[in-house]
Amino acid sequence: MATHEYDESSIKSLDWREHIRLRPGMYIGKLGDGSSVDDGIYVLLKEVVDNCIDEHTMGHGKYVDITVKNGEVLIRDYGRGIPLGKVVDVVSKINTGAKYDSKVFQKSVGLNGVGTKAVNALSSTFRVRSFREGKMKIAEFERGVLIKEHKETSTTEENGTEIFFTPDDTVFKNYKYIEEYIENQIWNYCYLNAGLVMHFNNKRYVSKNGLLDLLERKTNPDEIRYPIIHIKGEDVEIALTHSGDYGEEIYSFVNGQHTTQGGTHQQAFREAFVKTIREFYKKDYEASDIRTSIVAAVSIRVVEPVFESQTKTKLGSINMDEKGPSVKSFMLEFLGKELDNFLHRNPTTAEALKKRIEQSEHERKELSGIKKTANERAKKANLHNKKLRDCKYHLDDVFEGKNKLELETKKLESTLFITEGDSASGSITKSRSVETQAVFSLRGKPLNCYGLSKRIVYENEELNLLQHALNIEQGIEDLRYNNIVIATDADVDGLHIRLLIMTFFLQFFPDLVRNGHVYILETPLFRVRDKKETIYCYNEREKQEAVQKLTGKPEITRFKGLGEISPGEFAEFIGENIRKEPVMMAGEAHIQKLLEYYMGKNTMQRQEFIIQNLRIEVDIANEVDMVNEIIEA
């Protein structure tokens, strides 16, 4: 074993820019290519917009303009503008900013003086312009290095700050911005700042009623059990209702930051809601019966929040202020008073809420025996079957001693591939990264779950084992894999299996889709090669381009199934260059309507829609035949 001297030469000091570029995960979480909502390019955008929102929160600036085009981002606010003498320092000197002074920025999102510097260091081009009291200051950077600092000049522009940046494509490889992700971010900003007007690529976004608007957009009025309850207090706002879906759907926010991984405030809401309901109805309901099918949005504002990472997706344990109550006691007091008062004033809503809880109670008791048998069967099966090839991330001894950042990175990278058949699962298993990638192998086509009750999840062995592999029986808080990738053949059967798996998730575990955990794996349809080069092509257009590029008459292979791709080749497609499309729902889409349309019995209507929306390739007739086979199936 080679030995290395540990002496003074081993100690290195990095400047701020080098450290961010060497350890980007410390500042923006995982890198990614933009296919995941938590990929770094969205964190870059968010860090800049957060500063605009902080200005608005402090009473300066009613508008924010965002333009994203060809991978370039331009963000302009109309706040006070960065003090001109500090423009360079604010975007390039770590731990420099105004947010250390709580009198200037109270209850702000960013408090560490890091965000914009990380954007600067991780961008191939970065430009800041500050407009302040008739004067303007510009500074330009490349990968964090100051290229040009302009002199102050006069301007007629309104006060504010403009940031332009292009993510560094040597860091974010093959990246692309998905507009739906950005749009969702913008809506959240608007819901949390009623009256704020945001423009994104020339489209206007504004909310008048805050979290009430959020829930109205996220729910179907025909499916909720009672009108949305909307209550507000100093530094807290809550909207909630119950739907007919399974699981809990809670959107939580701290100081305008969407805490996608929850935290103390979200847990405090869950506990306070249960306690308030029990006391109001004077009955010791099970907590799961009370919270099943809840749809809620929770927002609090605190001084100096402590997040568990720089990306601010999970709130740590804090007090509301130095001398005030904990988040838990604060939430208990608020809901215990305001929700209790609301239910007393609205007896019809109170009765509908009670009926929903009792329905959940009835369903739980009806399932109890079946669940016990199914769980025992799953444990026994897991001892002997080969359906799940797990990854090392879930073995404590492998990651014992790892630091928090490494574990968080591995958690974000953890992936479960769901595939069908021995050959396909075998190829993926041999070529995967065993540290973070697992494989679940289906046996044939899964059951069509549309319109069925959750009882079927426990009665059907395949679905029950998949549920246990993901650890989602009690919800997605303990989800074992951050990324769930459906990997099926690009033929009729493969597309049908894909639809059935998505139906299973949407019917019983919709939060997996809502929270951006489900993807479709893209694998090449063709391999085009000559003696010198091999090109993998994902569609007919790419194949034609490859044929023209290579010399002579290249060999063309059409991959009919995943099993035909060798493990050596597969490693390239599920590694750093993985291409996966997120399964997304539009903001106005509602699950039961979607399932009814795509998985119900309205065959002719659906057939016409699919044919009209086909991607046009060289031979559309084959595509139409494939669609018809899927519909008939």
C-alpha cells in the first residue's frame, strides 16, 4: 500500500472561488443536468431571485423580471440596488453582505453571504449591474474571476439590481432548463408574497390571496371534501383541506423558501394539527386517520433560520427568536386557537372534516388484517427473491464515518431503476453504480390500478414488494431512493408497462410525482458505427445525422429492447451522461381527471388525442399502429 507524507506541504488554502468550484455540492447540492427540480442550475437561479424577494419583503420593489433563454439567465429587481461601492465585493467576497444586519434584512432567506458568490463562481459568464439614485455600476466575471469593473456612470434606469449569468457547462454538463420547474418556483414566490408581480419570459405571475391561491391551483374543487381553510397570523399562514387522494400533500415554506424536505416547522404543523383535531372533536383519533388525504400549505417567518444545508431545503431545530417559543409550541398555540375558532364558526366544514377522518379510520381498520399478511409475505419474499438488487448507500457499514455532506450527496444521487424481465434487469445490474443505484425487476406487466382501492396494493405481490422496496407504505418521508427511474423497452409492451407503473404511483403515491421523484429512462434506439467511431442515437433524426457523419457505409443496429444493450454499453447510458425525462404534472392538472382520461374507457377520445400529439418521425404509420395497440391493451 502506497504511503504519503503528511507535512506542511499537505496543507492547502483555497480562495473562495476555487473552493466553490472544487466542492460545489457544499453550496448548491447536486449538479445534474436540469432534469431534476433539485439540480444545481435551479439553485443558481433561486439564489439570485431570493435576493430580489428579500428586497420586496423589506418593502422595496414590487416587480421581478426573469428571462431564461438558450441556457442564459437574466434577473432584474426594482429594489434599492446594491450600494455602488460594494458591487464587486457583494458578488465575489465570501461572507460579505447586508444580511448579517438583521435591522436591514429581517427574516431573510439568505444569511450566510454565500448564494450569489456561488452563482458567480459556477458561471462561465456573470454580470452584475446596480442602479441606484441615477447612477449605475457594472462588473463582469468569468468563472468567478473579475474581468472588468466599469466606472460609475449616470443612468435613467429605475433603482434595482440586474444579474446575468450562464451556468458553466464544464460543471453542469449537457444542462437544460425546464420551464415548468422554473414556473413552479415563480408561483411559490408569488403565493408567499401576495401582490408581488413576477414576469418570466414575458408571462405575468401574481397572487392576491397567498396560500389560498396555491391550494386552489393544486386541488380539484370537485374532489376536495370541504372548502379550503385559510388562516393567518403574525409570521404564519396556513391553508388546508382534505381530498380524495391517498397520502399527505404538504407544501412548507420558511421565509419564502420552499422547504421540499420539510423540517421542524412541517413536523410541528403535523403534530399540532392532530392535537387540535383531537381536542376539538374530543376523540383520540389515530394520527394517520386525521392526516390521510390532507392537502396543506404552511409558511412561517423567523429571524435567522437554521437550515440543514446551504440549499435550504430542510429547516433545522430553532426557536422563533432568541427569547420566543419553539416552532412546535408556536404552531400548537396558533392552530389550537385559530383552527379551533374556525371550526366552531363553520360547523358544516367541521362535519365534513369529521366524516373524512372517519372514512380513513374505516378504511384503515378494513385493511389492517390484509396489511399484516402482506407485510409478512413481503419480509419472507425479500429474504429469498432477487427482485431488488439494492445499492450500498443503504448499508450502514459502508457509509459509516462519512461526513454529512457526503451522505446528503449520496442521498440525492440514490436511484432505483424499475425494469421488466431478466435480460433488461441483468444488463442494468451489471453496469450500474453499486454505491447509489439499485434495480427492481418486475415480472410481466403490472396490474392496472386505475379506480381500484389501496387494498389491491397489499393483495398484489408485485405492487406490495415495490412499495416495500421504496419504503413508502406510510408516505414518502422515508423514501429510500431520491430518483425512481422507469426503464422499459421502447416498444408497445414497454410503453404499456411504463403507463401502468405511472398509474400505480399516481393512484396511490401521487407525492412521488408531485415532488419530482419519478423519471423515464431514455436509452438509444440505434447504434451507428464504423471502424473508428461509434455513435448512439435516440431518434431517427440523430441516426440520419450519424450516418452522414461517418465514412463509408456504417453498421446500423436497432435496439429492440434493453436486454440487447450490453452491460458495457449500458454503463454509459445510466452513468454521468444519463438521459432521463421527469414525469411532471402541470400546475392545473388533477390526478383523477388525468387517470380517467388516459386509463379510463374513453378509448376513441384518447386515441384521437394521442394521434394528434404524436412526435412526427420518418414513419408515422408505425407510430399510429403502436398507439392503437397500447389503447387496445
